[in-house]
Amino acid sequence: ARIKKIMQADEEVGKIALATPVLISKALELFLQDLCDKTYEITLGRGAKTMSSSHLKQCVQTNSVFDFLREIVSKVPD
Amino acid sequence: MTMDAASRSKEDVSLPKATMTKIIKEMLPPEVRVARDAQDLLVDCCVEFINLISSESNEICNKEEKRTIAPEHVLKALEILGFGEYIEEVHAAYEQHRNETLDSPKAGGKWGKEAGSGMTEEEAIAAQQRMFAEARARMNSGGTQSS
């Protein structure tokens, strides 16, 4: 239900089939897991125990599939 | 914190932080800690992901001259955006969900698969809409616990 709300906040999006948020929710889970795993590798690589936003930033920069996140992480200082 | 229902700005649309924090923690090995700003960032990434898939699906939907975004559009969007490896699992989750909603106990197991989609699908859709409405209502009224 949350996901549907976010989708409909975008004015360009029209109607949404009922099953769609289910699909997106699953994809989001996978995506988040992916993002976490990859960022965690960086955290380990740096020998840190706490995952910080700069690890996340580096993760986004090294994976082209996360390109759409560049703007979001750009606010993070290096 | 006052939540004015009338002024629904774009900023209000996000995922509930507490739930996200829990999910993120569960995804990582237990001994890892996550900095507060990193957590917020992850949540922002999620919202961005949803927006991305939505607009891409919407475009695909328009190109096919349909008015309702269908599951195939979402799957196609995932592929285009480079998340092709998710497609199999997403599709599996979708199938499972479909089976769960179509096998409505009310209509008796027989209807589900043999009679085709006629009546049961409508019932299922009605049930789903009720669930969504309930969930939305719960979200709107019950979110004031710790904030």
C-alpha cells in the first residue's frame, strides 16, 4: 500500500494494476538486499564495523546499475 | 508533530522509517552497525527506486497505448533498467501471490482453477482493495506511536 502511494504521487502515473505494487515490492527487496550487500563489502574492505554513508556513496559510484542513485548520494561528503 | 492531512506535499510520500530500519538490519549480518545517515540514505534510495520503476513502467505502458500499468510493464522496466536478474524472482513472487489470491476459500477450492477467472477474480480484486484500504487507513491513523 505504501508503494502504491508513492507511485501515485507521481502525477504522470495513471492507473496501476492491482498486482503491480506486489511486483515492485519484491523488486525493491531484492534491490535493497543487493545495495546492502555490496555496500557491506566496501565496509569490510575498509576494515570498518559501521556502515556509513560514504561506503554507500562509493558503492553507487562503482556500480553502473545504481547510476540513478548518484544524485542522492552526491550530497554525501567524501 | 502535527500531520495536516490536507497539505499532502511530495515530501510526505516516503516509506515508514521504523519498518525500513528493521528490514535493513535484518538484511545485514547481525554484528554490523549502520550509521544513522547511511540508513536515511538507504531509505531515500528505496523511494528513488520505486519512482524509477514507476516512471519507466508508465512509459512502457503508454507506448503500448494501455491505460493501466500491468505486471508485464514492470518486468520490462526492470530489464531495461539493468535489473534483469531480479526478474525471475519477482515473477515467482508474483505467481505465488496470484495463486494465493485466486484460491479464495470462500468460493470453494473448485472454482479457482477450473471455472477460469470469471467470478473468483472479481472477488479476489474486491478483497484486495479492501485490504489496501485497510492498510492505508491503518497507516494514516496508527503512525503516531513514537514520533
